[in-house]
Amino acid sequence: MVTVVQMYGMFQDALTYDDVHVNFTQEEWALLDPSQKSLYKDVMQETYRNLTAIGYNWEDHTIEEHCQSFRRHGR
């Protein structure tokens, strides 16, 4: 049986944070209703947790930076 860690090793360079991150402009963000904003927040937090769990190396991005971004933009 192949473990998640072994699978990650096989595809280590296949995925980056930027591949899964969705970034809205202020104008786009303003068009979202509260439930869409909440869904975005939940999905991005889950993405962070999942990537961290498989050993993703946060060279340019930290959870703290992203959470601060949520607060700055009312997300």
C-alpha cells in the first residue's frame, strides 16, 4: 500500500501553493455574498492544512500571512 507521504514524494514538484490559491481583486471580492466569502475562507484554510499535513514547504507563504490577509480584507 502506498502512503500519502510516499505519493507526495513521487509528485513533490507537481504542486505549488500558487496552483491552488485563488486570489480575488477588491472589486471581485466586493461582488461575493457572505456565504461565498465564508466558503472561500473555509476552502483556503483546508488547503493550508492539507498541504502542511503532507509536508509542503512554505517558502514564500505562511499561514499567519494568509490569515492576516483575511482580516485586512474583511474575509
